[in-house]
Amino acid sequence: MWRYVQDEGRNLHKIVDAPGWMLNLFRRSAYKYMKTTTWAQGIGRLRREDVFQIMSDDLRTLSIILGSKKYILGDEVSEVDCTVFGMLANCLWSMPGSPYEKLVQGNDKITLLY
């Protein structure tokens, strides 16, 4: 949602090594596709602030569930841990400059400037 709709792919050059013309072509088609897809799914109908609040609430809940445990479901890694890692890694390493990157890093003073 953030990468292709809210940011319109403007930061793709930071994570993808491709010629500018190719990124621009991809950005346009990805924006149109993702805007339609997120609208149909429902999250694209929400205000940006609401989407951010949902993510913030989800991270807070995840933190409470994890608590001081090493893994979410106990003493051994599970598919749930792998799934959560994938989601958090996406925020940290694939969305440079996003408010979600800052949120995952633990920055409580985030201003939504988009």
C-alpha cells in the first residue's frame, strides 16, 4: 500500500537497481494495479492516517504477544515467526523513508508527511 499507492513508487530506485525509464514504466503500471487491488480489498478505501494507525496497533499487539519470549509460540521458531519476520523485514529494508520503517524501528514520534 505504501510503496506503490501512497508513495507512488518514488523510492523504488533506492531498493531496485534498474534504469530510470524502466522504473518509471513499472511505477505507473504498479500504481494503477495496486490502487485497484487495494480498493477492492478494502484497505485502499481508508485514509492514510487510518492505515498507519492499524499498522501501529498491530505492531503494539505483536510486541505484547511476544513479550519477553524468544519466539511467538514458545521456545522454538515456527512458521508464525517466519511470517512475522518477513513482514517486518519488508518494512525495514524495502520501504526506505516510509513511516512504517520508522515505526518498526521503534520511533514513537512519527509525522505522516505524505
